[in-house]
Amino acid sequence: MGATIPDVHGIFAEACRLADIERYDLSAEELVRAIEESVKRYAPAAAGRELRKFILSLRLDDLALATACARGSGRAWGEFYKRYHQYLIDTAGEYDLADQVIAELYGTDGRGKIGNFRGRSSLKTWLHALVYQARVERHRRDQKLVGFDSLPAEPAKQEHPESFEGRDAAAALARVLQQEIAKLEAPQRLLLAWYYNDGLRLAQIARMRGVHESTISRELEGIRKRVRKQVLQRLEEQGLSRARIEESLRHLAEAPVDLDGIMENARNSR
Amino acid sequence: MARPLESASNRLLDQVLRKVMQASGQPSSAGVQTASGSHLEPELVAAFAEGRLRGAQLQSAESHLAGCPACRQLATALLEDLGNLERPRRRALFEWRRWMRPAPVLATALVVGSVLYYQRGQIFRRAVQPAGSNAEIGLAPAPARTETARRITREADAAGRRDSDATQNGPRFRNKNQADAVERVNKAAPPNTSAISRIGASAVASQNARAVSGHGPPDERQASRTVGNPALHKQEAEQPARALQSAIRNEPSEKAEENRSRDQAVPRAEAPPARESSGKEQPPTPKKTLSLPAASPARAPAFSAGVGGGVAGGWPESVAALPGGAPLRAMTAQDNRRWAVSDSGKIFRSLDSGRTWIAIPSPTAEDLVSIRWDPATNSLMVRDKQGREYKAQP
């Protein structure tokens, strides 16, 4: 088949069978080429059983359909339209956005976005992501046209006169906190981001992680405990007393401190 | 347990963490760029939302998502639309549905449980219902296929096979004394008379003699102790002295004749000349066993009632006392199985011709005075003092 990656235990033949390529008038070589692209992009170091496992984890049927569509097969586009046109409209919530996404998929020069699909996820979810991106892009585009009058007023960032004394300590606390958060593992940071930044509830995060809500609660508590311990230790090393740290904590929590400035300074100082 | 100060501190830390996270998670001036300067491919975000990422790719994606609000929003939106997230506005409805989810299963279980409970009640009622009622409505005897019942059936089958062998190859005895004893009994009784008749006759003689000699219970009590045909037992109980006198005089009583005519399964025999009754006091019955000396054939019918057919030869000359010292009120036999009734509704069964007894379930707690084998329904019919008849599982 002219493949540049090894055919582990006839994996390509099996992939062609799973993808049902005859349905879209797709040749085996074309599908193998698409699989190779996917391997190069997402699992370049895979070999042997790992490679076979990765290939079998691809959505081969969707990959075959997308590849056939990218090749310009009318039969494949018919199937695509039948399967996903209404779904795109429903996801976009309007015809214009759905038509825009379909136009981007098809491409005016025959090289549309559909050719970018590599079978790593399902075609349906990928299309959903495209619709979301298109909506965000349109929102940004429209936002730029909004007049200054309609912009929300900046919240006043005035510090209380009493809080000037604790400003430095609060800044130190914020910097240390940010550094300790950066030391956390990726899943823990993502958990904090979901909980504190996006405001998701524990139950929502638990569903995304596929665990029980109490597990997330315990994990979150563990992170807090660890961060608190590390922050206290580092601030005490800097010469701050426990009482001063507590005071800084209260100051940072209650007073309107310019945290953005502190964060920017911290980023610049790294 | 967290101290108040520590708890307050934790709450402050929570607020500070929120502030710091929101400040550090703010998009930069470009609005979409992260520190790495690029976003995840939509396909990777989609794969993450579908849970298809593993290992290093998952870690990389999570690391990016933690610092990239745009990609995280995309991932969260995908997760929400894929149904992996609850929608807050649907919370109440969702909870209602969650509570209602097991309702069909519970309803089915309730219905099945009710049906089973009803059927169980029916079976129980059949077991304790007087036989007359069952016969009227044409109910079959309630099956009792418990493990105990199956074990008993197996034992009975095995015993039946042993008896069959004994019938074909002649009786087997454990020792010479036993064989001699049986031979004596066989000689004493006519050849066609059921062995159980002979045993029963001796038992009747023994108990009657005790009653006559004044060692037995009072008359009323003694009447109930008379072993006999359950169908005629009530009348016998009313006229104990008459039956007793008749038996002592070796005169075949009317009841005995009637009893014999009813017992179709037992080969009928001409009553041989009765042995001379000595009229002397019989020795008291041994405590542990019921002594069964060579019986007077004239009294046999009083005990043979209900016997569905005996096996020629092989009967022991005595039956063991009932467990717990329970008084034997009546006994019947089928093949080499014996059933005996006693007070307080006790029913005992022996699978070895009366050598050992075990208690079996009884449909009543009343004092039982007679028992018979009903070949039509293959079940036991027991009767209490008041004349009520019950069907019992053999």
C-alpha cells in the first residue's frame, strides 16, 4: 500500500475493513495516507503494539468519510449532509452560522477544513468544536464594532488607606501563591481553573472526570492544604510572622488589591 | 477537626485562591493567546471532551487547558453539549428523573413480591386446611419441594429400592436373632396378614392391657391413646371399653371388620382362631421401645387401618420410642416407611420400619389421635381430638 509506517499485523487491512471504505468510493491507499497523517501528528513516536492501539483508537469510519469528502466524493458529501447538516444547524442555533461552517468545511478551492480531520475524535464532536469556534470568532468580530459607550465600566480599584501597610505582604503572598499553583500537576491546575475561574460546581467537574463528587471535593481540599502549607513555609522563610501572613491573607481576600498588576509584575520578574 | 481560626483562614485562602486564579487566568491583551502562544486543535479538544486522550497527550492537553481560558471554554462547552455536564437550569428536573428512574423496577418487584406472597399463603392454607375442604375444591396436595423434602424423597427412594431387593431376594436381617424374631411373628400371624397389622395388634394389646391393669391413663385419655383407624377413631374413643372387651375376648369387632373392608390395599385374610387371652396383666411397655410380641390377628384390623400395603417379611418386631418421649397415639405405614402421631400436633416419620424417628412438619398443633395414608393423593391424613382431619406432607 506504499505506507511509510509499518503495517503492524495487517492493521491497515483491518482499518480499511472497519472504515467501510467501499461505502464512500475511497481507496485503501487514501485511507492509509490519512491514517499516516494522523499518526505523524498525534503519535509520532508510537511503534509496534502502541501504534496498532493508536490506529484502532481512531474513529476510522469518520476518518474515511472526511477523507472521501476532502477528495471531493459526491457520494461522501451526500452522506455527510444526511448525517450532519441538521446537527450543525441545531448546534449553531441558526442557519447562517451553520452555512458558514459548512462553507469552511467544503472550501472554495476544494481544500476545506474537512481535510483537517484526523479521526482523533468523532466527526460530530469536532464539528461541534468548529461551530463553537465560529461563534466565538463572530462574537469577537462583532465586539470590535461595539462603541466605547457600551463597554462596561471598570470596577474601581481603590485601596483603603489602612491597607497600604499590608500591600507589600499581600503582593508577596499573591506571588508565592501563584508560584505554588504553577508547581501543581496539570490535572490539579485544571481542577482549580474549572472551580475558581470557570465557576463550575463540584458535581460538574466530577462528571467531566468521571469520578464521584466527593473525590473532587477531597482532591480540592488536598490541593488547598498543600498550597497553604507551602505558602506559609515560604513566607515564614522570608521573615513574615504567622500573624502577619494571616493579616495579609485577609487583606488580599477583602481589600481591592490590584492583583492584575501583581500578576503582571510576577510574570515579568520570571 | 478544624479550629475556628483555621476554618476562617481556610475560607480566606479560598477567596484568595479564587482571586489569584482569576487574575492569573485572565487572557492577555490579545484575548485568545496563552503563554505558549497557541491553542489546542479543535480535534484535540474534542478528543479530550470525548475522553479519548491518554498519557502524555492528556497531560499536555490538561496543562494547556489549565492556562488557556479559551480552550477550556471550548472543552467545557463540548462537555456540556455532549451531556457530560449537568445544566444548572435542569437540575430540579434531572433530580426528579433520577429519583423516578428505579420506579419501574420497584413496581415490578412489588408486583412479583405480592404474587409470591399470595401464592405462598395459598400453599400454606392448602397445607393446614382440613382434607375435606381440599377434596371439595379439588386441590392437589401442596408441593413442598424444599431441600429437606428432596432429601427425604431421596432417602425414601433408596429405602424403596432396598425393600424391593428384600422382596425379591428374601428378607435381610442384621443378625440371627432378628431373623428368628420375624419368623416367630410370621408364624404367629396368617401369611396374608400385613406385618404392620401384627405389629399394630400387639401394640394395641399392650396398651389396652395397660389400661385394663390400671397402669394406663384415665379412660378418656386412654381412649385417645387407642391406635386405630382414623375414620373410626372418634367412635372408638366414645366406646373404648367395649372395643377393649371385644379385643380381649378375641372377638372381631364391628369396627375392625369395617376397617378391614375399607383397607383395599392390604390383602384381606381370614381371621385365624384367636389365641387364648390369658387375661393376665401384660408387662408394662419398655420405656424406650414399644414391645411388639407376636400379635393376635383378631386385633390386627384395629391397627392395620390406613396401611397402604406392607412388604412381606423384614419387619422389625418392635418400633423405637418416639423422640422426646412423645406418646405414640397412632401409626400407619407405607412400604417400609412409618408415620406416627402424638400430642401437640407432632408427626414423626421413620424410613427404617420404625427403628428411628424424625419429626416432620405438622399442619396443626392440636393433639393428634389418628393417622392414615391416603393412596389417592399420596399424602397423610391426620386427625385431632375434635375429629378435624388435616393433610400432612409425608
